[in-house]
Amino acid sequence: MSEKWDVIVVGAGPAGAMAATVLGQGGCRVLLLEQQALPRYKPCAGGLSSAVLASLPRECREAVEREVTRVRFRLGEEEVTHELSEGSVALVSRERFDQILVSQGAATVHENERAVWIEDGPDGVTVSSSRGARYRADYLIGADGAFSTVARAAGLRRGRRVGPALEAEVELPPALMERYADACLFLLGVLRRGYAWLFPKSDHVSLGIGSFGVDATALRARLLDVARQLGVPSEAIRPRGHGLPLYRHSAPLQKERILLVGDAAGLMDPLSGEGIRHALHSGRLAAEAILRGRVQHYTGQVRRAIGRHLLGALALAHLFYGSQRVWFVLGARNPAVVGGLLRMFSGELTYGELIARVPGYLLRRLWRR
């Protein structure tokens, strides 16, 4: 006899945790399946704007490892630094951040248990788990990442495109740590269709690289090249891989009683690689759609609230990846452009609004010269 729930959520990342929390607050009986034991390591730079962090439960601040007020862009031997006049960027530990979010809800959490198959019927959804258990629910939310089992079983996100990324948490000698401790560093020109980054945490740095145009096997060599350029000991690099999903505006994110959120829905910014903010937003949208009995409208809600923003990001990404040198000169060196990007990161601007303002930013720069 299978156990019955109102909603089953697969995946305890930001999207799944937010969905479970909102559903629990709405009185739903929720089962949250997580394939690993919490807290668990998650490859992620962990950047959150101060505005987004302020919208979350206060306990989430316990996951902040460092707050930076500067951003650096480097292309070859050239580098430019900007103060973050729009507020700080919080760099969180995903191990603690995800666990704290999960703890805010009233869901029953099954750790070390993953969904292996799903059956969607007229009376509900049945999930078969890696423990041999079967669970039934009125609705199912897939929050299980870029290579989502839920999406595959439901026939959603077919033809999805996922780029490879590698990230390593690296402890540095004190002098080297001090050199990189005050800013988020973006390294351009290391890949034709991607970039590398170094984000400081409390006692180490997150060093990563991602691309939509380089084979995963080639990324490790590129990452080691970047480490050498930065003076990071290559023997300290122990990278872990993860996927960078691309959003497809035409792809449905819901089928009958099944909804996709976060990376499972492809809701990652193709320019910055940001995913936490959209994961949180989509998790809330999915939960509210279920609570209001408007599940059939979920895909449209995501397209309006997040998808149009990601289409603007994709347009800028094509320009950026087409000529990183031009972007470095006209964008990274321009405080107004960088300020606009930071306002977008905080949710104050959409990419469409940012694109509309770029000509003015450039003209203002030329006028001041």
C-alpha cells in the first residue's frame, strides 16, 4: 500500500525547499525527497544580492560566509574594479543555505532517497523511490536539477540543452587569500562561450568555469590554466561538475499534475550563471499555483515572471560571448553598465529594461570624456 501525500517535492535545493515551505504554510501535507544526506555539498558560487537575502527568513543569514562590496573583471592582463554602490553581494554556503531553507518548512524530509520513476494518473502521481517505496500525491514538483529525473519521466524539457561547469572549493595561503578576499572576480577571454570566476568565502575560495561551447573533458585543463594564472596551487584543485541548463521559452514546464522548478525547468541566467534567485521564485510560483488550483497556468506564469527576463539575458549572452573584448571595453569599464547589471541581479531591473538603457549608459560615458 503506497503512502498518500498532498504534494511530493523531489530535490531539496532552493527551488524545492521554497516550494515545500510555501505549501506547508498553506496547509498541505508535503513529502520532500532528497537523494543525499543534508547538509550536502553543492557546486555553486553562492552569490545572492543583499535585496534577495533580505526577502528570505533571517536564519538564512547564518549561511553567509562573506559579503563583498566590489566586483572585478579581468581580460588577459587588463583588469577593472567597481564598488558595488547598489548594495553588497552575499556569498553563501549552499550546504548550510539549503538546509536552513528546508528547516523553515513543515515538510516530511526523506534524505538519501531519490525518485527513480514516476507514474501520472487521473487520480494522482505515484513516485517509486530508490528505497523500493511507493508514494502517492495529488501533485509532484520536480526540483531535481538540470538532469531532472522528473522531467525525463514526465516527457518535459525534451531536447534540453545543458552546458558543463566545474567548480572547486580551494583553501589558499593567507597572503593569497587576502588578495582575493574583497571582491567577486570574473575572468573573461578564457573560453569562447563561457568564463571563469573566483568568489571568496570565509576561509577558502570558490573557483569555477562554465561554458556552452566547450566539451566537459576540456574544461578541467582550462580550469587548471586559470588557477595557474591566479597563483592558485593546481594540486589543491578538486573540481566537481554540474550542469548549466538553458531555458527554452516554448517548452512547457507542467504536465497534468507535475510541475518543474529551478534548474529542472532550465531557469538559469545564461549570461551570469545565476540560478538561486530564479529557483526561489519558481518554487514559490509552483506552490502558489497548486494552492490556488491554477496548476494549468503555471508555465505561463513562469514565462511572464522569469522567462522573458531570461530571453533578454540570452540576447545579451550572444553579444557577450560573440566578443568578450568589446564587452570588456564598453561594458566592464563602464560603471553605469555594471551598476545596471547589479540592479538587475537584485531584481530591480529586468534584462529588457537594462538593454533599453545601455545606449544611454554608453552615450553618458562618451559625453563625460
